[in-house]
Amino acid sequence: MYYKNVLHALLWLIPTTTADYQLDIEDGYNIHERPVEEVGGPLMVNASINVRNILDIDEKAQLVSLETTLRFFWKDRRIKPKAEYLESEDSYGLYTTLNPSYANHMWMPDIFIDQAKALRIPTYFVKPANIRVYNDSRIRYSSRVNFDVACNMDFHMYPVDEQDCVIKLESFGLQNKQMQMNWLKDGLTVNPDIHLAQFEFSTMLLEEYTTDYYDLQYPGLELKLHLKRLIAYHVVQTYIPSTVFVILAWLSMFIPPESVPGRVGMGMTTMLTLTAMFSSVRNNVPKVSYISVLDMWMLMSIIFVFSCLVEFIIITGLIRNGKKKLGLQVESFCQIAVPVVYITFVILYITVYSFVY
């Protein structure tokens, strides 16, 4: 009796393929052997994706976090469901459902997400996945996957930029002659309730592609996520405040040249505030070596404020050298020239970049 109880305990530790009783499996079935198409040629794997949420867009790390449901379809004629276990029906026919753990006992396509930094399975107890085996030997593997994927961004046009993030699903070991991948006709669904704070977005499925950066070619699929930045945030937080500071610097020209502390204090305070704002803006994007559209705006704003300080130094120098009349004429000219030049710059800036946007 003691040995019988020990034997039963050991049997519980041995993994079993309890789904076998739901299936008719060909004798000699080998999970390492790739299924073959009835007409020959490479195995066709079809895919669909449901974009449930865009969790985060990290511009500094150039990462996009997505919550998705991925589905892959292929045919394995060595496996058929038993008729008595065909429990439900969808557009592909009758099927039986298996626990996702059974994937360890059947052939699965070796598909991975290229340039993914992290994958997370939102599991409570049972993995959110399932396997369907249809009456025509079609197999569907479906799984909920959250992942962070690299998105190479270009910030030349920031903050009127548009970014394209391409998510690639590739086969790791099977070449083109062994497997082909295609999106289903209606292979993309997007949650209509997704709203991003700083972007408008659109998604589209790209045609199947093959890798061109290996010695061998491997099949793959691409999902394109197009992001268009909403500029309202930067209008309120950057453009309007910086314009106000430039106007304050210009208004300092109307303070009499004799009020040195007032004009210097006003000009220096404006300059330091703009510099701090510029640093804050740069912290929102990666440390790139090129100048963006917003950099150009901030630099021109700083130049206008700096020019007001230089103008005061020139006027003060002329007055001390006994050329007060000339100094007052120069100041009168600058009081008109600075706003004219600044307004011209603003009009050109808006015209050029609003046309691009």
C-alpha cells in the first residue's frame, strides 16, 4: 500500500498531455517537424493583431509600449479534433479549445517581436492565451502580450513632428522557402477608446517582407504606428511664454537709460528665465546633435532678449562719451526695429512650419 501511494504521488509530478483525448494525432507525430502544405511549398502562417491600448510613448528612450492580442493561424494536417469535442463555431468552422500549456506538445511557429526591449504577460493565474484546433486541421494560437518596442524617432521637426514606429514580427529560424507569413484580410483591429495626451495616431498593416540584414532571408510582418504630435501643449507651455519674455525685453527699452539697475535687472531676469525654459524643453527629448524647430524658436528668442541688453550697453556708452543725442536716436530706432524684425520672424516661422505640419 505504501509503494502504491508513492507511485501515485510520482505520477502527479510527471507532465501529461491531457488534451490528447480531444484530438486525433498522427502516429509518430514529432513537434520538431514542420507541417507541410497540401499543395507543397512553404508553410503559410496567417496573423492578426488587436491593438488594445497604447500604454506609453517614451520619447527620451525612444520606446513605444503596446497592449495587444496576437493571433497566428496555420494548418497541421497531422492533428484533428475528435468530433465529439467540437464545442463551438466561428468564421473558420467548428473547433475545440485547448489549454495554452499544450503548446509545449505541438509544433509552433518560431515568431518573435523584433527590437522588443521587454515583453509582459498580464497573467493573474492562467496565462491569457488559448489554442483552437478546427475540424479542417487549422490551428489558432492566441495570446495577450504587452511589450516595449524600439521606435527610431527623428526630432528635426519637433514639436511639429510626425513619427513612424514599425513593429516587426519575424521568424527566428525558418527561412522563406520553409515558411511564409501574411496578414489576414481583416487582420487589424484597434480599440476606438485609445486617446493619447500629445499625439494623434493611426495604424496600418504593411505588406509581408523578408529580412535583408542576414545572410539568409527570413519571413516577417510589419505593423506601422503613425504618430502626429499635437502642438497645443507647446503653444501654451513654450511659445506664448517665450513671446511674452521677448516683449518684456523690448519694453525695457522704454525705461530711461539713467535707470541702470532697472533695465539691467529686467533684461537679465528675462534672459535667465528663457535659458531655464530652454533647458526644460530640451529635457523632454533625447540629447540629439542637430537643431530642432523648437530649438530654433528658443534660440531666436534668446537672441532677441540678448540684443536688447546689447542695445542698452551701446546706448549707455554713447551717453557717457557725450553723444547723448545719437544714443537717443539709436534707441528710438531700436524701439521700432526690434518688434518689426521679431514679428517678421514669427510670421516666417509660422508660415514655413505650419505648411509642413
